[in-house]
Amino acid sequence: MSDSMRITIIDNSGLAREALEAACLRALEKCGLTAEGYAKLMCPVDTGNLRNSITHQVQPTELACYIGTNSEYGAYVELGTGKYYPGGRPTPWVYQDAQGNWHLTHGQRAQPYLKPAVADHAAQYREIIDQELKNG
């Protein structure tokens, strides 16, 4: 007499993929919040408008998180202007302020707040991602 064995194979790869993607998105959100916090701490403050405009956005289709600002002058603060920006205007210029006073400037030195918020904390972001993938 022969015993027969029945084997059933269940494909759970779709569920595993969904769980992995969900864990990645949670990790990206946590990284984005953390980077946003560092950028706000490092951002130079005059009126607070630039600091308050810093945010992050997770792009699920790219599995990426972007941090930045929609402030029209955010890039000038981050990268500098005039002779302080590589390839920028090498000669000084004048501008008139709101009170009607004229000023001569060579530009503004860079005051990075976005790049260091990301680059200086890479190990922490890796740890966030590792933890989320292990616990997810």
C-alpha cells in the first residue's frame, strides 16, 4: 500500500511585497519628519517664514522622500548668492530697501540648512529604515 502525500503551495509573495512597501513608506515618513526637524533647527531665522515653510513629502511611486521649502528665497539662503555662489555674479550690485535706502552688496554667503539636515544624519536615517523593516 502506498501513502500519498499532498503538497499545497501558497504564493504569498504579493502579501510580502505589500508589507515590505508599507514598511518602506513608514520608514520614509519617519526619516522625512526627522530631516525636517533638523533643517528647521539649522535654518537661519529672521522672520521665521523660511523655517516655517520647510516640509517633507514622501513619493510612494519612487520610494523616496524629499525635504525642502517652497520659499522663493530658500535656495539663496541654502546656496548663497553673488560671488559666494559658484559661478554666481562676480561683481557687486546695489539695491534699494523698503525705506528707500541704497545698499552695495557682493552677495550673501551660503547658510546651508537642508543638505546638512540630510547628509549629517545618514546613520540615523539608516537606523530608522532598518528598524522599520525589522518591525514591519
